[in-house]
Amino acid sequence: MAHRDRSTGHAFMYVDIKELLQQTATIKKAAENQEPVAAPSHSSHRFGTTAEQVQGNLERLQSLHHKLHAMLEELNKITGKK
């Protein structure tokens, strides 16, 4: 399961559900006593994008945008809308 970690930009924080479920009793006990829960540290991965990748994504987006407009025009012609 992935959670967006906004503190590090475009990174995701992954959680091992099985491990989390095993710690449920410990977490509940700590919550009742208002104590912090120790969590193992996990390494994070930063997703880097190059200018070429961004430019390629932009070009694909623009192409899809034009195709969408063409499809909408055809649908409007078929349905008789302006």
C-alpha cells in the first residue's frame, strides 16, 4: 500500500500491511497510554524526471488533447449540438 509523502516532493511511502496488522495490539496499547509507536525506518526513492521526459509527456498530452477535441466535435455534429 502506498501513501503520498508530501514532505519529500514526489515520493511515495510504502507500508507493509502484514507487518502493520501484526503491530495492531502494540499500537492500540501505545495509543491508550499516549506513547509514541516505534516504526522501522524505510528508505525512500526519489523519482527524477529529465527535461526530455517532461517535454515528451507534454507533447503526448497535447496530442491527446487535440484528439479529444476532434472526437467532441464529431459527437456534437452527430447529436446536433453546437
